[in-house]
Amino acid sequence: MQPGPAVEARSRSLADLLAERTEANRSFFAAEAERVARLCHRMAERFARGGRLVAFGRGPAARSDARHVAVEFVHPVIVGKRALPALGLAGEGGDLVTQVELAAEPDDIAIGFGLGEDAGEAAAALASARARGCLTIAFAPTPAAEWAFDPPSDDPFLRQELAETLYHVLWELVHVFFEHRGLLEGRAVEPVHDTGASSFLYPFLAEQETDLEAVVADVRDSVLLKAADVGALREQTLTEGADELLAAAATLRATFEAGGKLLCLGNGGSATDAMDAAADFREPPSVHDGRTGRPWPARRALDLTEDPAILTAIANDIGVEAIFARQIIALGREGDVVLTLSTSGNSVNVIAALAEARRRGLRTVAMVGYEGGRIAAERLADHVVVTRSEHLPRIQEAQASAYHALRELVESTAAEGT
């Protein structure tokens, strides 16, 4: 369903947030797994013919998703998977329709984000891409897209989380069909495919390449398995990390009330999550708190991944390990809060940023994967939320739920004090 101009008033506990996500995740992927599998096949055909992924979005959250899906395809983190060409277009580049008209080519795949409220420009850009012969995808109901998916919630955070899982699954499973060259238009049939190092993940890859329906069925099952995995991981993150999230929310609330700010950072896909987290605080969705009845206020937040000139200047002249620490020196003030996102918990530049923040009297929140890495083991942040997985897409998806919950908890804890 489409989010309305003002989502219903709410002040919900972590248990409420988790329960809603668990059911929406289950029902959405149960309903859409077959279509997702067939879309993976169609996308693989486009890539096999030399097509690219073109993702775009205008608003702050849409921009972060466009950047996120592009970096996942260009810089694959699954060992042995090839990089696939992709680019992300956002509002800073000008009118989206013009950008798409200049960039998109007939065999490309166009993904439009931000097609909820006030989506005229994004919808027009998607329609333009479709008219140019692109395969078109959207995560909201729109006639502009051939493949439109409608997450079953009016909560903008939850809709975005389901969309993130979906585009991660597309990225992971498009490779299955891409390696089955005999099932792709324009490619030579090879009777059997040697799965090699991928066999332990997808044993069905060794099947005959003439049976498309069998591969679609197996990919559909893999979609359901991945959805179940993130559901379990989200439960672990929000349940085990409940005390840390509540404490971090109280820290942030006190910081904002004292006039302080939040600084967000991360690398790669985690950089786009930092971008999203900062945007959620600066430009909150149209929701009203259940206790006060007031709209959520905009909060002071900076995205330390946002300026490529600053990032590349520091990386080139000093080193990549300093790209965030130097910005904390310049922009951080005692009492501010730093939010770091890292799938490994070991990123050198994230650890350097946390150390600099502590030296300068800033409070720190870290969301980390695996077993938490050095950040958790050495307690390098004041509040550490661990998502216990080694699978990067699932870690990022559960972390999105965690920082969305944090955003909501800041307002509910603020309301408790009124």
C-alpha cells in the first residue's frame, strides 16, 4: 500500500517494531519470491547483452538506496562473483529525467526509488527509461515500471528495509542465471555448467541449462531462504541489542536537547547506510509521535561520507585511514555523537574515527557485523550493536532495522520526558 501524507501516530516498543517487520518480511517474500526469481533471469539477460544497471532517486532516502544498489553491483563482496556495471543518479546531478535520458541505453536496467509521495519526477524518469527500452523496476505501485513491488506496510522505514533486502537478493541471484549462459537470450547454449566454488551455495547450478523452470524454482526457494535468514538476523539484532539501542537513544536524545549533533560514517554499502541514517534524522518521515501528537522534529546530523572532494583529498594526501577522523577533528564538538556502521567491525578508518571521537569527548555508537570485530572486542564505542552474521547483505539489512529503530526510539524516549 502507498504511504499517505502522514503515517499514523505511533510510539512503539522494540518488540512492536520487530513483530511488524517479521510479519511484513514473511508475507512480502512469500508473495513475491516467484516474480523475484523471474526478474533475476530478465536482469541477467540484460547484463549478458552488455546492459548496465541505472538506479536513481530524488529524496534523501531514495538517494541513499540508488547509491547502495549501484555500489553492490559494481563492487561485489561475494567471492568469485563478477562486477556488473551500474551507476547511481541523484538530485545533485540535476533533473532526474534529463539525467536518465542522457545516461540510459536500450539494454539497461532502470531502478527508480522514491516513488511514494511526491514521486512525479522519479516516475517520469522511470517512464522515460522504459520508453528508451530499459527494463524498469520500482518498489512502489506505478504504471511506469514493468516490475513494481509494493511492500505491505505504510511505515516508510519498513518499506525501505524490504526494498533493500529485495535489491540485495536481485544482486545475489542474478549471478545464478548469468552463469547459466544457455538460458539467456543471445548466448550460446552449454549443456552443463561447472559450478566450481559456487556449488556449496547453489548446488542446483550444475543442472542442465535447458530447464529454465527448474532453475527458476530453485532461485525462488533461495529467495525464501534469504528472507528467512534476514528475519532471524533482525530478531537477533533487535533483541540482543535492545539495551544498547535504548541507551544509545537516550544518549542521542540528551545530545539533541543540548544542541549537539550526530555524525554518521561508514564505507561502501555502509556509507550509503550512514547517508540514510543522517537523512532520517535531518528530514524525518511524516509521522506523529503517539504520546505527544506532534510531528517528529528534524535533528542535527552530518553525513561524513557525503563530500567526495573532502574524502578524496584526505585519502590522496594523508591516507584512507584518516578520511573520517580528520572530519571529526574539523566538525565534531564535545558532547556530539558519532554513529559508525561496519559489517566487519575492523575497518581501520572507522576505528580511527572512534578513537578520535573519544579523545575529543564525543559519544559513540557502533553497529557491527560478524562477532563485532575489534570494535566490540575492545569496546571501542560507548554503545555497540552486533549483528551476528558473516553475510554482508544480511548484516546491512538488519543494521538498517537497527538504525531505523534508533531513530524511532529517540522520539519515543523524548516523548517520555515531556
